[in-house]
Amino acid sequence: MNNYFPDLIGQKAVKKKLSFYIEAFNQTGVCPFLLLTGAKGLGKTQFSKAFAKNLNNQDGSKRTFIEINCSTIRNNEQFFEQIFLPIICDNEVTILFDECHALPKDLTMAFLTIFNTETSTKKKFEWDEMSFEFDFKKQTFIFATTESDQIFPPLKDRLTNVDFEPYSQTELGEILRLCAPETMIQDNCLKEVSKSVRNNARNAVMRAKEISLYCGAKKKFLFSLKDYKDLCDQVSILPLGLTYTEKQILEVLNKQGSATLTGLAAKLGLSKTSIQKDHELYLLNKNLIEIDGRRKITSKGIDVCKILESI
């Protein structure tokens, strides 16, 4: 099978699935309506762009890629007047609807009709006494979200799911090296840096930029473990890439042994929702805390606290 994603690391299953749809498109001119799902920073947008680059228009030219954040779409009127007519209608394009769980309700209902196709590659939609024709040989639709549970189920049923998975430490190291091409990161250093990038490609790219800036400022090519420790001190990189709020949570639990969500919120001055959505998930992923009614620190979390105390 051709390598359609030479510049993207990891996501083997995603690559195989998207490659299948690229090759099918090359023969049929049609692609299913795709739904890319997975946690933040796993590369859904980058894979969408790379996928679009492999789709040719009917004249052989590359298909235009357009990215739309669904939170900016207010209603049907805005979509059809400001997006469909000037951008989609009669054009050959690939459109990414990012954060598609934020689609307005009326447009979600419209999409239920528009994407309810069987054998036809065209669909007419009547709205506000006007007729809009979608041609799925000209228009390729991709949806992406981190919150697939919030997509209206009947709409989700019309989309073909492509599920992303977390990156391995080795893959994160490959991304770091790829994004810092002018720097030689020593192997033992790369292993430590990889531990700090929070399991996702976006964070690896950001860390690679910090390394490039560090080496550029010091006019050096080799990046060693000593350099990494210096960088951690300068830009406040904590072990495992922890945020300072996550550090506070661990410190509270280490001191108290356990705490309720309400108690943690009161201690930190944050909302319970913020703690649950923005901070606890990573601590749970790294097995630093556990939840059994109350929040408790694990033995691994205690070990990390000892390291934090020494910094």
C-alpha cells in the first residue's frame, strides 16, 4: 500500500483506514463522510490536511482544503449564505468541520437530511424557499471532535468513524526529532523529553520548538540531558509534563491522604468541573491518583511528589 502520510508519525490504524479511502476515491471519485475522534493533540487536523492533499479533482489538480470551527457557525442562515454559497457550491473542496459537537441544532438537523444518502452522489436540500445541491463527487466532508459523545446520535450514524489512539513514547520521540531537524537530541535525553509531552503530538511539537529555540540561543547543535535539565529550569517543565495545578493536586493528596472533589476544589480555588475535565484525567492516565468515591494518591504519585520536592 502506498505511503500517503510520509511526514506523520504513528497512528498506524488511522493511516491504513484513510489510505483505503484515498485509493477508493481515486477509483470512484467518492469518499464516505468521515468522523475523526480522539483526545486533544493526537493529530486529527494534521491527518485531515494530509488526507485532503491526496485527493485529486476531476481535472487532476489537488483538492482545496477548508477548515471550519463549528463553534463559529451560529445557524443555518450563516452556513448557507456565508459558507455553502461562496465556498462549497459548485466547487471541488474538502471541508473539515472541527469540534463538530458544537454544531448548532438547526444545522445538525439539516445535515441529517443532507448526509442521508444511499446510492446517489448528489443531494438537494430545501431551506428558506431555496434549493441547495450538494455533489459528493465534488465535495468531501470530514468531521472531527474530542467529544464524540456530544454529537447527535442520528448524525453520528451517518458518519464513518476513524478513531485515534495515544502515541507511544517511541513515537513521541520520533515526532520530537522530526520537528527539531536542526538539533541532534541525544538518545538518553530524548527518552526523558518524551516523558514530558503528555502523550500527544501537539505537545511534542511545542517541546521541539522549545528545544530548537534553546539550541539556537546557545548556538549549539547537540542537545544533551544536561541541556534538558537547564531548559526545564528556564521554562518550568515539571516531571511527566505536569501542570502546576496537577502538582498542587498531588501535593494536597500526598499531605491529606485523600480528599473529596468538593474539598479539592475548595483547596485549589477551582471549579469541580475544571478539576475533573482539565486536570484529573492526566493524573489518572499516568496512574498518579485513583478515584474510589474520594481522590487518593497512588504509590507512583507519592514517588513523583518526592521528585517534585527536590526540584
